Amino acid sequence: MKKLNALFFILLAYCGMAQQEKQKDMEEMINDTRALRSLMQADPHRPIYHFVAPEGHAMPFDPNGGIYRKGKYHLGYIYQKMRNGKTEHVWGHAVSTDLFHWTLYPDMLNIKDGDMEQGIFSGGAFLSKEGVPHIMYHGQGASANLVAYSTDDDLKVWKKFDGNPVLKTPAADDPFGNSGKYTAWDPEGWYDKKAGWYYQISGGKTPALFKSKDMYKWEHIGRLLDSTKSWLYASEDVSCPDFFSIGNKSMLLFISHNIGAQYFTGSFANDKYTIEQHGRMNWPGGTFFAPEQLQDDKGRNIIWGWVLERKPETLPDYGWSGIMSLPRVLSLAKNGTLQINPPEEVKAIRLNEVQQNNIVLEANTEHTLKAKGKSIELKIEIKGGAKAPYGVKVFCSPDGKEETTISYDPLKKELVINFIKSSVKGPVSMPSHAMFGAPVDGFPENVSEQRAPFELEKDETLQLDIFLDRSIIEVFANGRQCVTQVVYPELEHSTNVKVFSGSEKVTVKKAQSWTMAETNGY
């Protein structure tokens, strides 16, 4: 009996020590979390109203699995965490009711012991024929595309499909002769009610199209894109595809790893995609990447993109990375031109409006506006000439050592962001490629400006909606072009905004600005 009592007290003491150790670990974790948050918030280049990675570094930080469900916008995003001593790519899960304030849910997709994949790569959400939210994604390390589905109305719990994998890369000795015809890579899935089929796009250098009645057995239809038309550079691939209806057309939104986001619009019928237009959303020097789309209850097609950072190694590491663009609303004009606009919800985070009207600039002059700040919105309407570039300078220091120029070139018909003086340590140049590989075909390895095609119609004024957020510039031009640029101004007082003219007279008809409310709660 005495031995049993002694054993009881030893066990009780052990449990007490284990509890104390657990409490100590908990306190250390809480203190580490607070320290990381303080470190991240000390970064002068960390955006305050763009959604950013909430915990540490995220590379890649692709948005994925976007879906609107019962009043909530759900957005997955790739981030990295440790499990069993290894780094795994998983999907976080952010939820919003207004597109700007986000709540974090449990991971949307992660890895468990026994899973065939080693990481969760890109994919998208769709509704099954029964109306159940599903996700099709690429399983890193499995050479396979996989499916998961939600088991609750709030989309907090996702179960992996028992029919996985829904597609594998054919082996070199594939008995059906499919070797080399396609690869299992970034997928996009959807259900076509009219046709009664599920469809799957599998990306890569030769993106392929498949269909199925039940998501278990898939028929290879063939190439997704018409191989006889040279739409893309030879070095490009089709990754992170998103396929959806827009107006009376079908849009394929995707990236090439070397140049970034772009799109096709056309028609999809009889298992064939016929391309009518092609456009880009990123150009050499820019970093708009891996876009994700959803359609909400208003019928709006809304996209986000990962804004790749180009932070110089000379700047300190504040323990985080991963920035999401602002949400963008896509639509088609009557003539089929793509329209790109910020959502109306942005009005809710505007503060302290400042407005100026009818500022006349003689040739080769500039004027400092009342607008000031590093996290602001600017809406500017300018009547310019037909020969010389004109526009806006942002992140300007009083001594002129730092500035980034946003201009319209009427002769080259381009919207230009020049960042050669964006940092006092310049001249600044950035890689022409977006993420991987050699420089984009025909471009130098590094550039100091991003040039996007854009043309004003006769007698049309230049209407810019510019969003600045510490290290991000997003420029919406006349509702039909948008250019994203990262810059890293280092001077504390680089907060001025200027308008400028070239060799022709310019009139700034209206200039509005707002400081923007902080929406990142972490």
C-alpha cells in the first residue's frame, strides 16, 4: 500500500511538472507571437489596408479557392508552416463581409499523415451539381490534381475526395499513350449545368482540357488552347488558371511564371474554347501574379493577385512577406473591352477628403498638391496634349531625391510607372521577369519602368484612381487598365504628390485624395 501511495505521489508530481512545462511553452509561444507582431508592425513598408500574410513569411502567397457563400467572401492563400520538422505549403483561410476587413478561419487545406501530397499548391473553388462547394488543387510531390469538398455551411471544414487523385501526370510508359500529352499541374474545375459535365483544366506548357460525369473518371479532350495561334511567348506556360463567365463571354485568367498575370476572352462550346481577345495584367518590371476570381451575389467578377515583393537586401527583414492586391472588379464593355475597377466598398475606408479643381500647368512645369501621405487614394482627372507625356508623381521627398512617376504617353499609347528614383539609394531597377526563369523575350534583364498599353479616345480626359500603401502602387486608368508596382521609398518625408506637364499645357480638372483607414488587425 505504501508503494502504491508513493507511486501515486510520483505520478502526481510528474503531471504537475508536465503541466508547468506546458504552461511555460504556452507563455513562450504567446510572447513570441507578440514579438513577431511588434516586429512586423514596425516595418515602414508593410501595407495597412492591403491584406498581407498574417503570420511570418509567405512565399509563395498565391490567392486560391475564392468563393462567395452566404454573405461572406472566402479567400484561401498559400503559406508555409512546419510539421514533423519539414516545411509544408498549405492554404490559409481568410473571410470578409466587405472585401477589406478580414477574419482568419482554420486552414482551408493542409497535410495530414497518410496524404498522398506533400504540399497544397494552386487551385480553385466551384459548386458541384448538388451545389456543394468543392476545391480542385494540385498536390505537390504527388504529380496529381486532387479534390476536396466542404462539409459545413461556413466552409470551416474541408474533406478530401475519396476519388483522389482525379488526374495524374502520365508515366513515360503509359499504356494508353498519353505520355507527354499533358501534365497534372495547377488545375481549374467547374460544373457546366447546361452540358451536364464537370470540366478540368490542367495547366503547364501544354494546358489540357478534361471532362467527367462524376469527378471519378476523366476523359482527356485535348489541348485547351489552339496550337496554330501564337498568343504567347515561346517561353510562357499556363499556370494558376481560373475559368469563368464574364458578360456573354468566357474568360481564362492565368499566369506565365516569367511574365505574370494575363487573360483570354472568348467562347466555350462543344468542349472547345475559342479565343477572341488576349490581354495582360502585368508587364516587365511589375509583379501582379497568380490571380484568383470569385463571383458574388451581385454578379460581380472579383479578382485578387499576389503582389510579389522586390525588397532590396539592404533593407532589414521585419519577419514577414506576402501581399495581396486590392480586390478588382472585372466586367466587359459593350465592345468587349475588359473593364477593371476597384470595388465600391473602398468608399468605407476613405478618411479626410481633400479636393482641388482646375489647376493649370504651363509646359514643362509641376505643381505640388495638397494631398499627402504614404497610404492614400488619389482620384485625378487631367486634360493633356497629344504629344508629350504628363501625369502624377508620388512618394515625393521635399528635396526631390525620391519620387515615382506615373504618366500617360500619348505617342506610344502607354501608361507608365517609372521607379528609377523611387529610392534615395537609386537608380532603381528591377527584374523584367515576374518570378522564374530568364528575362522575358526581347527585354533586358532589369528595367526601371513598367509600361502597359493604354490609349485615350479622342477628347477623353485621363482619369486615374491611384492607391498608395507604403510599398505598393496600384493605378486604375479610365476603368480599362490597371498597373501594379512595388517601390521602397526610404526617406520618412517622401509623402508629397505632384502633377506635371511635358512640352504641352495641362489642366488638372479635379484632384481628390483620402487617407485610408487601417484594415489589417494584426
